[in-house]
Amino acid sequence: MQTITVLGATGSIGCSTIDVILRHPDKYRVFAISGNKQIDKLMKQAKQCAARYVVLSDVHQYDDAVKKAAEYQVDSEILCGPKALEEVSSAPEVTTVMAAIVGAAGLLPTLAAVRAGKRVLLANKEALVMSGALFIEAANQSGAKILPIDSEHNAIFQCLPDNFVYGNLAASGIKQILLTGSGGPFRTRELDTFNSITVDEACAHPNWSMGRKITVDSATMMNKGLEFIEACWLFGASVDDITVVLHPQSVIHSMVQYNDGSVIAQMGNPDMRTPIAYGLSWPERIEAGVAQLDFAKMQSLSFDSPCYQRYPNLKLAIDACASGQAATTRLNAANEIAVASFLAGKIGFNDITRVNEETLNGMEPMQVSSLQQILEEDRKAREIADGLVRGLI
Ligand code: NAD
Ligand code: MG
């Protein structure tokens, strides 16, 4: 029996996680769930999965949450604030933590789970992008098992050989990791119309239903850039080990190419319950509620290379990855500000790239290693990006 904390339970990944958990009451029980603003939804979930703790991210929400708990007849204990998120991620009773908070807000509770040696189901890619070396080192020290939930990384994980050596792909006969991406909603849109892209257009992903931030990141392909960095850390790969491949149908979720000419791909319908179920049940497999691929009905699969003129954010991220931790932390921070500003209608679609690029250009290269330095670079980059956004309004 695994005892699970679901961080970011009210989000897209959080809801899919609870869906899979509730299919297997003999295998999984919920310890704690967390949410940011949607208190009603969180209380409904608490009742549904009999969570022992319900955690809200802001301490000022306590009174409201207690009232709502009474209204929904929820017995769970209510906790609030960032420390509470870390506590329910590292509590001794907990075996497994689903890290599904979006953005940098997920870093500290996810790190707490890693340091406490939990089985960590990692959806929150931003945490790894911000703190890569520190995160992996913490897992090595505590013995935490990091299981990738991002569909691409979950696919790569499934395609790796049993004798895989972290950081030495050649020793396992691996030539390349092929990281696939659909190209988002603007793969064929005329480049000179990108300025007029609306929030609704950017939030309409052709294949996946996800939270708004990652959906915009998919439209700019910053998502693939963050995933590129994520893959480097998860598998100990270098920039030259990974090739991004456009695959508009999102049926193949990524591939590993071997030196004997074999390519192993993981396929499935685009439904996050598949990687979530694999993360929960690994090394076994469980029913996830996902429809099976029907090859007789499947459209043809196509592939292409991404063009950096169309997807400049992908290039920014790959360059930042080559440059090091300070650059990836800063890029992630700038992008969170830029995407939030785009979603709030303050800046245009092309301005996202502008804010990201100018934030990076506005900061001196440096080495970061401690958590304190990482948080400081994150803070400084947000300040610069905020200033750039104000200049664009
Ligand atoms: P979402 O916006 O649907 O949900 C985000 C969750 O985080 C919510 O529960 C929200 O309450 C919580 N949250 C937001 N801000 C917070 C804060 N400041 N403090 C504490 N909690 C906060 O996002 P999502 O699509 O579920 O994505 C979650 C993470 O998983 C992201 O890092 C994303 O990149 C990653 N991911 C998502 C998908 C997907 O299909 N949705 C796929 C791969 C990876
Ligand atoms: Mg992904």
C-alpha cells in the first residue's frame, strides 16, 4: 500500500492522479492534497479520497478553508502555508509524492520530498529546471526514486535498457534521445501573423488538455525547451545527446535510438493517466482508464525538425541548458512572468520571447550551486522580467 501526497491536486495532473488512485483503493491511499485557490474543488476532492490533510498554499486562507470544510462535511485537518506543503511532502507516513504544482512554487515542497527519500512522481518540470544538480544530488543522498511523469520523460524512461548508466548513455549503447513534441497550435500558422495571436488561440492545444501555463509553453515550444533541460538532468544526458523531433499527432511520446540502428518508442493515446499510472505502479503496470490505441483507425504518423525562427524559445532553452544552472533558472523565472503577463492580456505572444531573451541578456553569467543562490537568481530574473513587461504595456 502506498500512502500518497498529491501536491497541486486541483490542477490538470492532480485531477488525473486522483482519478487513477481512486481506481485502485487496494494499492493507494491519500495522505494529503494541496491546492492554491480552488477551495471548493479541493474540499470535494478531500471528501472523495478521504485525505487526512488538506493544504492551502496561503496562510490567509485558513479561516475560509475551515468554513468550507464544515460546509462539505470534510474531516481532514486543514493546514496552510509553504511550510505545511513541505511537511506533508516529507511526513514519515508518506511513501509517495506527486509533484504537480505548476512553476517555481513547486520547488521547495518537491525538494522536501526528495530529501526525505520519497518515491517522487515528478510532473513539476520547473523544479528540476531550476535546481537540476542540487535536486539530483539530494535524490542520490536520500535514496529518493524520481519517476518522471512528463509524458516524454516517462516514455524515455520506459525505452531505456535495464543496464542504463546515469550520465553515460554510450555505455548503454544509446546514440540519441529523441524528444518528441507536437509543435502546438501554431506549427503551420504564417509567421507574420504571430503578433496577433490571442490568449484563446494559444490555449487551444491540438492534442493535450493541460493547465494554462504549460499550454502556452507548448504553443511557444518553451515547454519542449524546459523538457530538454529536464531530460538532461533526469538521464544525465548532455546537450548533444538529445534531438527534438516534431511529431504533430502526439502518439509517440518519445524514443531512444541505439547504436545498432534500433529505435524504441513508447506510444499511447495522449492522456496523462498513462504516465501517472506507470509512475504509481512502477515496475508493475495497472489499469489507468485510458482507451487503447486503435491502429486500424490511427491516422498516419509524421515527423519533422523544429524551426527556430518559429520556435525561438526552444533555442533559448537549449542555449541556456548548454550555459548552465544560472541561465536555466533565470529563463524559467522570466518565462513564468512573461506567460502570466500574456495570459493576463498585458503583453503579446511575441513579447514572451522578448522578455525571456532580454532577461537573460540583462544578467551576467555566473555559477550557482546552493539553493539560496538559485532562489536569488530566480528573484532577480523575475524583477528584470517584470520591468520589461512594464516597459511593454
Ligand atoms: P494546472 O495549472 O492545471 O495546476 C497547477 C496546480 O498547482 C493547481 O493545483 C494549483 O492550485 C497549484 N498551484 C498553482 N500555483 C501555486 C502556488 N503558488 N503555490 C502552490 N500551489 C500552486 O497545471 P498542470 O497542467 O496540472 O501542470 C502541473 C505541472 O505538471 C506543471 O509543472 C506542468 O509543467 C507539469 N506537466 C503537466 C502536464 C499536463 O498534461 N497538464 C504534462 C506534463 C507536465
Ligand atoms: Mg511533456
